[in-house]
Amino acid sequence: MRGIEFPTDSNVLVGLDRADDAGVYKVTDDIAIIQTVDFFTPIVDDPYWFGQIAAANALSDVYAMGGVPKTAMNLVAFPIKEMDIAILRQIIQGGLDKMTDAGVVLVGGHSVEDKELKYGLSVTGFIHPGRILTKKDLKAGDRLILTKPLGTGIVNTAVKGGLASADIIQRVTRLMATLNRDAAHIMGHYLVHACTDITGFGLLGHLAEMISDTPFGIRLMSQEIPIIPEAVDYAGIGLVPAGAYKNREFREGMVDFAPSVDRIVQDILFDPQTSGGLLIGVEKDNAGGLVAELQGKGMQETAIIGEVMAESAERIVVH
């Protein structure tokens, strides 16, 4: 049986041949468009905040590529016979408010009737063809910077189980709804070689993508990784989502944990994130300045969490 053949075009700068956060198409010598799409089922009970989070999550892929999102289209699946249309209005309003915050214009969309509610965006952004950031361009000696704390998947599991306080629900909801716009803008002033955003594959899953089929390895300093404190408590009583176990099963063959790294921390490093932070590979002499500027702009938990090694190809060593 013949394999599937995909159309090709020499102007596709990032496409299916090197899976990344978004596709990139060259329009002129100075302009390329970034295209991405993402949608999912509700992860919070509040429809308005669900819309905000879903929009922030979809926009994040453009920021991870170093670009600026400009237009978006709504993607909606809604059980019209079982759910009040007012709920959909709140979701759409949440998405619109987040797009407005990002300077993005809604230009259309598509909706279908479905038994399961889903919402997200198709997003188009712009970037100079020579400034595209991808996952696979890390350099030996680069420092790895993470801009948001880990643990949203575990906290959301606690929320579903009715074990999370109103305070942690509010804090994590706002964290997930926060755009990666400022982080993307700031990192554009530094010698950044590679970037991705942390989502469903968890920190270790996304790091594995960055070094797969490369000569590089990663050394992580687990004590430096920002983690939502309550996530440690929830993971300690077993509130770890199924996705974390799937992520571990898929990538644990690339990971070497030091004996000192607690199993709870390991689970958090595999925890699937929603609208997580940017993971930035920056030249080592630029790392301190980048962290300081990010923290100064309100991203106080930003930290250097590891480095890229010339040896130990395709291995992630966690101390």
C-alpha cells in the first residue's frame, strides 16, 4: 500500500517534515505567516474563563515561534439541545476579551453541533523569515528558561475531584489565561536559539521533542524548576492525571533521574499542562539578563532550569 503523499511548496519554511508548534509560510523576503489551530473540552467550570484559557492556549503557539498573532477564527462544538446558549456566549466573550488583550482580530469561525462542548481558535500570525524560532535549534551550552510554574494538570485533577480550594482555583485559572505575549516580546531582544510552549506533553515530553534526532542532551536542575506548591500536595495523595502517566510511558526511556529526585517531582515534570509557559533555549551569557527582565515584567517565577549538553545525545538527565 502506497504511503500518504502530502503537497509540497518551497515557501513552506516549517511544515510537516519537521513537526513544530505551528506551520510557517514565506510570503515575501520580509514576511512569513504563522498558522496554528488548537481547541479542547472545558478544563474549568466557569464558561468565561474557559474561553479565556482556550484562546490564550491557541495564541501561544505563535508566540513560541517568535511571532505576533494578528487574526483568529473561532472553532466551536456545542450541544445545543442539552446546554443553554448563554453558556456559549460567555465562552465566546472570554475568547474575544483575550484576543482583544493580544491585539488579535476575530475574522470568522465555524461551529458544529456536538454532544461534547469544545472551543478554541485557528490563529494566523506574522514573523520575519529570518527570525523564526523552532524547537530543534538548541546549541550546546544554551541555558533553558521556563516562564510559568508547572502543575496545572494536577491542580485541575484536584478541581475535578472537589479537593481544590477557591484560592488555588482562581490562581491557576488566571495563570492558564495569561498570555505568553510579554515573554515572547522580551526574548526577541536576546540571543534565543530555540523555543516551545509547555502543553499536553509536559516539560519532559517537550524537552524530548527538542533534542530528538540531535547530538545534544539536557541537564535539568529539579530544585530550580518552578512548581505550583499545591501541585506537590495533590500529587502526593495520588491526584495525578492519566496524561502524566501516558507522557511518562512514552518518554521515560530518554530520561535519567538521579536517586534524589522524588517520585512526586517526577510526576510533575511529566504533568500535561494547559496554556503553560515558554521554554526558551538562550545563549548562556544572555540567560541572566533575560530572566531578570522577565521577572521585572511580572513573571516572577521565571527561572533557569537547565542547560544543553554537547554530550549524552538524546538524553535528559534530571538532578
